[in-house]
Amino acid sequence: MTLSNTRKAALLLASLDPGAAAELLKGVRPDLLTEIASEMVRMETGPVEDSPGRAATGAAGTDEHLRDFYTALCKPRRQQASGQTFVKRVLESAIGKQRSEEVFGQARRMLDLRDPFRSLRDSPAEEFAQALTGEHPQVAAVVLLELAPEKSAALIPLLEESVRQDAVYRMTCGESVSPEARARIAAIVRSRIEALHKPAAPGAAPTAAAATSPAAKARMDAHLRRVALLMRNLSTELRDNLVKGISAQNADVAKNLLDMMVVWEDLPLVDERNLQAALRNVDARKLALALLGADAGITNKVRSNISERARAMIEEETQLMKKPKAEEIEEARETIVQYLRQLNATGELRFEGK
């Protein structure tokens, strides 16, 4: 296996003490710094090799040696970390605490986009089986290809009979899966496996009041969001037909489903042209409101897709702004999201990597 320059740099930095590693990172251009940080996080939080479904033939032995080498380098450091990872310590020394948090967050997001199944592969086959109950065979096929062969072999007999054969057949077809669809499937499986570890609420069946409680609504919203993300990846015609069928049974659920196909948190994934078109419809004050308290990834994406003059106007509006109400911020964000939903309804909305 040929190591990339980024991985070589990460391995070198891992062999140094935090101070020396930080000195080497000073002056590195921002995009390369994020890539190196992502590789360092990748090595620090799990195996070095690529996912089982994407590993090159013959690379396993090389990756095993590479992982052992890294583990030998970092074992003493991990014991002395006291809750703070080596990567964070290096970044703080190199670029300061505030900037390091932003880069670290970008690195984790980059890592999640590259391999969204990374944190799931240690879960038992029985938990995967429960998470895949009721899912389409294609979803099961994607999951099976992401796991190590021995775990996939243990999972296949646990799948529903109606899903098992079709899922294995789809594995043989070599159908490509977009990075976005892969990420959404991983998110669904992760949320269901996490739910298995949450203690069940004590007592009998929920009352009508409990069913409408904030917690119950949050669970329902999370469920609808998972369904919406799957449907977002369907063709416009098929998606609309499915929504039409749902609307005939429950119009409110259908509307919520359409709304949850595009939410504020999706902005970092939205195609730049689509986002620029949406932002042109928003005045500076409303945009400044929308960005108050927003995630760094969203703020950076928005600022990189507006003009320098618009950025200056946002800064001015933010300085003049009195403490706004939470409803005002939410309304401003909805203005942007609603335009993106319109694009999604017509099949024009695109997401990066799709």
C-alpha cells in the first residue's frame, strides 16, 4: 500500500512530542492543516486502514504493520493525555485554542464524510440486525459491504428472510452508492444502535399526554428525519409519488417529511450554486440573524459563498443588533431553508459529493 503524503505527515507528527509537532504545523496552509488533522484524528480514534468495503486487495498486511507502528508510538501518550487528545494539544499549540477548535471540528467532519461507518464497525452483529429491521435490502447490502467479512457472515443469518437473499444479490451487482447516501445510511444505523443502549422508560404504555410530550415529539422528529433523508436520495418522480401516498393517509406527516428533507443543519452539504441562489434572496440583517450562534461549519460555508461587501454588511448588522429573540433567529434561518426546499421540490437541489 502506498501511503499518501498526508498520512506520512500525520505519522511523523505522531512520533513527536506536542511542542515539536506544533512547530512543524505552524505556517501550514489552512486546507492542508485540516487534512493532516483529520488523518491524525483518524489514527488516534481507530484503525489506520480503510473501511473493509473499500480496502484494496493485498493491503491488509501492510495496514496491520502500520497500525502496530502507530500504536507503539502513541500508547504512552494516550496514557498521559488526561482527557485531552494529542491532536487537540498539538493544534492548540500551533494555532491557538479558538482556531484549533474550529479546525478540529472540520477534521472530524471530514473524517465522518470519508468513512461514516467508522464508529459503528465494533458493534455486535445482533445490534446491526435489529437496526436493519424493516429496512430495504439495498440498505442492508450497503451495511454488509462496510463490515469486516466475518461480521457480515455473522449478520446475514440474522437478517429478515425477506431481506437476506435480495441484499446478498445486490452486493454482487457492484452498484455504486453516493457518499451522501452512504452517510445517511450510517446515520440511521447509528441512531438505532444508540437507541438500543438507552434504558426503556419505566411504567406502562404512554398516555396521550406523554405521546405529545417534548421528548416524544423529538423522537418522532428524529424518526421522520431519517425517513426524509432516505427519500431525499430517490428520484424526484418516485419521491413525489411516495409523498403523495403518505399525504392521502396523513397530510401533516407528508408536509413534515418534505420539510425535513432540507433543514438548517444541511447547509454545509448544499451545492455552492444552490446556496448562492438562496442567499441572494436574503437581506444582510436577516442573514446576520440567521448566523447568530450558528455552527462554525455553517457560518464558514455561508461566508464563503457571499461577496466581501455582503460579509462586511453582516458584520455591521451584527454589531448594531440588540439581543434578538430565539424566534427571530429561527425565522431568519427558515427564510434560507425554505428557498432550498423549493429547489428540492423541483429536483434542482444538489448536495456536495452526490
